[in-house]
Amino acid sequence: MSPSHPPAHTPPPRRSEAEQARVDAALHDLFQNRIPFNQVLGLTLLSVRHGDVHGRFDMKPELVGHPAYGRLHGGVTAAVLDAMGGLAGMVAIAEHHAHETMEQVMHRFSRYGTIDMRVDYLRQGIGRYFIATTEVTRLGGRIASTQMRLHNDAGVLIATASAAYSVS
């Protein structure tokens, strides 16, 4: 008698390239056009791919937190890192559910939100522009965890953050 093995779980087929393009466009649209605060910050997405989510924003007078030095407001730093970490989590969720349509994936974000975040301010926010990079460190059924970094135009690390987002 041979030992019985349960049938191997076959993952559902991945969404088509056309459907993936719809998911990518919807995430871009959500971040760039449907979240007005991202526009206030001047955030521009440079890459929105699983494992590579990063964006940029230019220094402008409205973002100054210390008028004598012209440095970036700490709240701007935190908001940018939160926004980018949240987006990285969304991209990871979309990849995890690669068999779903754009509508199904976007519906998953109806209750998505930040539940915890810690920011470490390492240096003064001085620069012509800033680059925020992210990494999803864990994606569970209820929580997505991320690490984020903010560099200035000279490549100097300004701040780091870690955050948790509710997935369901």
C-alpha cells in the first residue's frame, strides 16, 4: 500500500498582462490623482513594481519646517514615508492576489490603512529633492509591515521608518 498524499495545491492562473496593466494603472491613479494630499506633497512615483516602490518629491517653500534653515518639516517626512510604505503594501497585496481582477484587487483596499508607524529622524531635511524607498518586510492576512527610507538629492539618508498597515 502506498501512502496517500493529498493533491498538490495548484495556484490559480496569474492575471493576464492586460489585466496587470489595469491593476498598475489603477494603483498609479489612486496614488497620484485620487489622494489629494499626495499632490500637496508633490509626490511623483518613480517605480511601482513588486519589490521596487519608490518616489520623489521636490523641496518647495510650503514644505519648510524651520524658516531659518529652510529644512523639511518633520511631518512632511513622516507623511511621505507613510504614503510610500502604504503603497508598497498595496503592491504586495496585488502581487499576492495575482489571480484577481483589477476591481477585486482595488476592493481589497477599501479598509486598508496605517495602524502603527515609527519614524527615526537621522539628519536635517536639507536638499533640492528627496527620494523615498520602501520594502515590505512581511505580508500577512491582516497586517502588512514595511520599512522605508528617505534620502536627499546628495544620497544622504535623512530618515527611516517602519510601519504596519491593516490589510483586512
